[in-house]
Amino acid sequence: MSGGGTAREGTTSKAVAREALRDDLDAITRTARALALDTPGIDDKFRQPRGSGDQTLLNAARAFARDAAPLVPQFLAHDMPPDFLEDVDKNMAEFENAIRDREVGKDMNVAAHASIDSAMEAGIDAVRRLDAVVPNRLRDDGAAVAVWERARRIEYDPAGEMPEQESEPERL
């Protein structure tokens, strides 16, 4: 459950971090259009990425930060926050961390499922061994063998539902 929770939490953090980074890029794009009034073509460096993938967004953010660095005075003259490039760097790092955290959560979930499957196999093997040992041990006690056979019948649903014991026959 922990891995699934971590993956879900990572998805939420990733969405928040992605949105913050997109907001940064939107502000830079919008300001670059205004800068293009005095310096034609400058806005071409700050076009939003066409793809919607995470790596595309990160690559665009890196390019925006690199290309905006020499133009900081012009961006500041258009009321961009003085630390706008630091915000881009911080939001890129948070987005990368959120992507990594989500992947770690997914890996934990896969590992947990594998561990559960392994434990179930070990349990089934133990029951198979007991199926041989218990009747041998209790062979002279028919009542105890009957109790074992009833207790032994537990249905396992691989879809994850709770196990159910076989219902007891109705007595008249």
C-alpha cells in the first residue's frame, strides 16, 4: 500500500510542479512577446513547447532559462520578478524530483506485489506439506482429521478479495 500511496502522492506533486513550471514559462513567453516590439525575433526563443511530455517541458524550461539569462534587464524592465530565473530553476528541480518520487513509488508497488506473490506461494507450499503431515499424524483420530479437512478448505481469490471459508453443511 505504501508504494501505491507514494505513486499517487508523486502524481499529485508532479501535477503541481508541472503547473508551476508551465506558469513560469507562460510569464516568460508573454514578456518575450512584449520585448519583441523593440527587438524583433526575440520571442522566437521563447515559444511554448508543442509536445506535452515531461521531458519536452523540462527541455523547454532549460532553454528558456539559458536564453533569458543575458536578457534579465529587459525582462525586469517589464516587471518580471527579480528572481524569475531562480524560480524557473527551483520549479524545474521540484518537477524532476516529483517525477523521480513517482517512479520510486511505482517501483515500490511492483516490489510489494512481487513479495506478496512470493509469500502466497510459500504459504501454499506450507499447506501442501501440512496436507501430507497432518493426516499422517492424526490418522488414528477421525474427528481431528475431519476438523483439519474443514479448516484446510480456504478459498483464495487471486483478484484480492478476502478469503472465505467453505460454508458448513446445514444440520437437520
